[in-house]
Amino acid sequence: ADGAISTLGWEGQGCSISQSSASMMSQAIKGKPVTEVRALVRRFKGLMSIPDEDGNPIEPDPSVKLGDLEALQGVVKFPVRIKCATLSWNTLLDALAQA
């Protein structure tokens, strides 16, 4: 509503990393303008060492604060689990594209 995430909810089953990431993402984006949400998604993907659309590393934007989401940084040590941490974030981007 009015260019911001006014409400959100999710249902799902998965590993503890995917569930934690989805829950933390929900807390982080609620009430934020979509432009800030997109910047947060980009920053989070950078934290997870996901490259940008051109395959280049994402340079962190110091103005975008991750807060508690930084606790998920340890996932990077386990590359097969990165998809678990980013599943809900990718789903969010898909939902924003459809909105």
C-alpha cells in the first residue's frame, strides 16, 4: 500500500535456516517502502555472496543496515545452504515483480 509493505505473511516448511531467514526477513521489511526493501534484498544477497545480474560481486551499501540479519552470515561457510537462506528473499522479489 502506498509503495510500502503494509502486511505480509508466509507459510512454509523447510530447514531451520530457511525458516529463520524467512522470519527475520518478514520482521525486517514490514512497513518499509518497496525501494528500501529492494535495497535490503540486494544487501542481503551480497552478504550471502550472491553475485549481481552481471555475475559481479555485490558491493555492500553501508547505508543499508541488516541488523539481526547479519546473524545469518555464517551460512556463507556452507555454500549448499545459501539457497536455504535466500529462498524467501527470492520469493519476495518474485512477489514484488507480480504486484
